[in-house]
Amino acid sequence: MTAGGRPGRRPRIVVLEHHPRAHLGALAAPLEGAADLTVIRGFANGPDATAQVECLVAGGGYDGVIALGGPMAVYERDTVPHLRDSLRLLGDAVRREVPVLGLCLGSQMLSEVAGSPAFSGRERGMPAEVGFFPLHVTEAGGEDPVMEVFAGPEPVLFWHQDTHDLPSGGVHLAATDLYSMAAFRLGTHVYGLQYHLETTPEMLAVWVEQSSLLATAGVDGGALLEQAQGLGPVIHRRAERLAALFVGWAATLSAC
């Protein structure tokens, strides 16, 4: 189940960016300090990004994948072609059993490749979920190392209106008051998190200014930013802990 690792090298982690305002944020510094990152920006590089994915699928050589968010939907991949590349790489990563972290859209894409398609929450009468909400951790989540990072009363940021059911063989880790699927795990080190642990207050200010989802959800942007400022240290601390976990898993694989 190796991904082409070589002894003595830093793990190679592929980052799938789907929109310019949805980047690594608080995860950037701890990841860059411990791993070699290959960032694929299909929204900007088109054919070059497709070629990068083709090479990775053909030859491996990567030890982890992080799939980030974006304002598009998984079911819009016919009109947003770079989503198909991300889905292909995520499918390859799951088959190779390398660590995967999917955030928001990335979580929905991970569910898609695992056989449980994403859909609009409106189909089941659920509103857009935008803001900081507490996680309700399941019994299985209470024993999970990633959920341990998010233990405590501090809420996490949600910014979505799409969701999915639990993929076959998946482990349900957390829910919110509005949506049953907030986090899940496949196997040992493949995680889908519907929330944004990476979004710093500075990033969120751009989202508040540019995203139409805020108005759809009827959320006060000023109050949201004030809450984010208060949670800033928690956001960075959690991102650092999760990055350390993820790099540790990838490093074990890279040494195989």
C-alpha cells in the first residue's frame, strides 16, 4: 500500500485548491514546516493541473491529499471541469490507502468517490449552514484522534448548503443541530470534515465580503467576524494539532 515513499525524505502532500479564496489558511505554516506540498489549482491552471493529476495517478509518489473547499457543488462537475481531476485523485488516494483530509467541498467529494453522492440540503428541507456551531461528537467520534482535536466547547465554522449520507463502510464521527453529517472517517486515516478548521479571521473577512451564501443564510457578517476574532487562537491551535497528526501519518507512509 505504498505511495512511492523513500526513506529519509519529507512526506509529499498534495493540496487540491478549488477556488482562490479557499486556501490552506491556518494549516499552511505547520504543513509547510514539516512536509513538501504540491498545490494543484485546477481553477487557474486547467490542462497543466490535469496533467499533474494524471502523473500522480499513474505513478503515485505522494503520501497524502488535502482537498479544500469552494463555492461550487460536486454535482456541478460537468460545468466545473477541474472538479473531475480532484475526484480522480481522491479516488486514487483512497485506493492507495494514503491519508486524506477533505474539508467542506473536499469532504463532499470524498463521500462521492466512496459511493455516497453529494446533494443539496434543500432536497431534505435543510437550510444553508453558515456560522460557528458546536460539534455533537458520536460515540465512535469520542474515540477518534481527529475529533479529540476538536474536543471542548469552542464551535467550528460551517459554510455550506450541500451534504451527503454516510458512505458504505464509513464511520460517523460528528453532527450539528442542522446537519447529521459533520464528520466521517473511511478506514484509518481518510477523513471528511464538513467544517472549515483552516479559515482564519482574515480569510473569513474575504468570504463575508465576496460570498453570496452569507445572505442566503441570513447571517450578520459583522457579528460573525467578531466571533472569529475571539476564536482566532483556538483556530490556529487546532490547525497546528491536526497538521501534526496528518503529517505524522504521511511520514509513516513515506518511509515505507
